[in-house]
Amino acid sequence: MGRYLTIEELHTGIAAYVYALRFDGSDGHLMNEFFLREEKHVCSTDEMLRCADFNFNCSQKCTRTQYLIDMFNYIRTVAPKRGFIEHQQKGGLAKCRFYENDIGAISSGPFRIYGIFMGPPGNKLFIAGDGGLKQTRTYQEDPWLNQQHEIVSSARAAILNAFKSGDIGIERSRNGRSRLSQSATKMKIQI
Ligand SMILES: [Zn+2]
């Protein structure tokens, strides 16, 4: 695609570090764009029917926003404190899901934020991309979600190349948690 991304450190906690990808020249990182887009969303008449399938109530502000709040809190507070552990679901509706090749998602109800999980099991860091509302059985059936998944996959491949060339690495923080080396946040990733 020939686009450049940078990695920003977002949240650090006693159990995990959280990062986000940002396209060069954009106002915010991808996860921020996700939340801004979803927060502004007003359900159309057609969507209201879909929302009813999810038991969301659109009569005022769609109740799907509760899932976003849980997702935000999970990424900002719960996961940095407890770590990214699959199927853990304490303190809200959000949880993390590991797919293949370090790629995974934070899910909260039908919402997904795709990203890269790196580091040893039970001590993973997360590099967040963008996501959206998953209304199809698989993300591949939804062009937007498929594209977001591809972006994080491409970013992962570029990051692995940077590991191999020694430009960046995963190191241990003082409390023993996996973090990206400082050089990672200064690097431009081409995808
Ligand atoms: Zn709705």
C-alpha cells in the first residue's frame, strides 16, 4: 500500500503495555479514530432493525455505546492492570481474543478493535489498530473489517522485519513486563 505508520505508547500498567498505530499525517491514532467514529454514530432506520437483533435500544442514544465504554475502560485500565488474558472478562463486557500469527482483537459485544499481541503468554503487549461493529459471521465477509485486519497484519509483518534487522526489540520493563524498545516508537513502518 505504500503507507507509513508509527507506533504510539498509550497506556502502561503493572501487567501490560498498550500501543496504537497511527497513519502518517492523520490527526489521531487508529483506535482513537475508531472511538470518534462510533461515538458520533447515530443509527439509521435500517440499522435500528439490526440493533434490535443485538437487543440495543436506539430510542435515544443507542445502547450499543455501553459496549464502547466497556471497551475503552478495558484498554485503558483493566488490561494494563491485569494483562491481556484470553476469555478473561472481569470488570466489564470487553475481553481479548487471540487469532493466528499474533493478530487478535479486543471485543465488546459486537465491536472489535483489531491489533497485534506480542510477548510471552500471560505477559503480552498490545498494539491497537482500528475496528468496527461486526455484523457478519466472520470479519472476512465485511470489507471494512477485513481491511482493518489487513492493516494490522501488514504492520505486524513490518514490525517482525524490524525485529530481525535489530532496529527494534521487545524488552523487559523494570517490573518485568514486555514492552517495545524505545526505538519502536520512533520508527516509521511501511505497509
Ligand atoms: Zn442502534
